[in-house]
Amino acid sequence: MNAHDKFLGENAQPAVVHYGDGEMTVLRHGDFVVCAVSGKRVPLGELRYWSPVLQEAYAGSAEAMQRYLQLQAEGRL
């Protein structure tokens, strides 16, 4: 369990989201998305970082930077 889980409850459902440039579209309503780097649940209302190219969400700026550096090291950027 992480800090977000205690607010989401046991019945929380994941959302399906399309990540665009500066906006996101919820395709299936839910309570959270999962960070692609840390695996943390991120409540939709708190989601601020995502990649429209990779279509993945990040829990915060540290996770987004970690993913960027990983992709850079792999030569994918």
C-alpha cells in the first residue's frame, strides 16, 4: 500500500485515459491511473505528468524525469 491507496479505498477502479499534449481524455471512468515507473496509483484529480508519445502516466516529476533519462540512455530520444 502506498500513500494514495488509503484515499482510494478497496473498491477504487482504474481509469482508461488517452494522454494528449497538455490534456487528457478519460475513455473509461475510474478513480486512478497507475504510474508507469513506480507502479503507484495516481488519483485522476492529482495527475499532472504523462507522456502523450508513450501513452503512460507518472506519479510526479521525479518519475517523469526518471523515464526521460531511461529513454535517453536507451537512445530512444
